[in-house]
Amino acid sequence: MFSTDNQNQLKQEMDTMFTEQGAAFTAGYLNSMTQEMLNLLPKRKQKEFIKSLAAFNGRQMVTVKNLMSGSDVQICRSDVGTCVDPSTERYWSM
């Protein structure tokens, strides 16, 4: 995934921070750095970046409880609450 020297160096630094400071600190640091970097981009590029981030988040798998059987089901985060979510009545009434 990481191909350039800078990307590899960044990964090493993040791995070190994660190991020494923990996940919560690293996540907070990355959040603040992302916000600062976003402010350096032109408005047009900011919107594109946010759209790509939202698309990535929507593809992440989450666990919901099947309304009928009570079993856990994995679906995409973007599908939660829609008609393809078995934890909603809408899914079972279609």
C-alpha cells in the first residue's frame, strides 16, 4: 500500500506513535492534523476529499441485529437504516 519513501516514513512514525502513545492519542492527533491539512487545500479540493472520506466510511462493515432471528448480520455502514438493513421493519415489510 505504501510505495514512496515519504509514505513509508509516515507509516513508521504513525506505528511508533500508536505503540508508544496508544490508539486514542494517535486518533486525536491524526484528526487534528487532517483538519489542518484540509484548511490548506482549496475549497474545491476540500469537498472532493470529504466526499472520498464519506465514501470510504460508507463501505465499512458494521454489525446489526436481525429483527426476526436476533442473529448478528454484517452490512455496509451506508446501508444502515435503509430498506436493505435486516434490523429495520422496512426490510421485513418490502
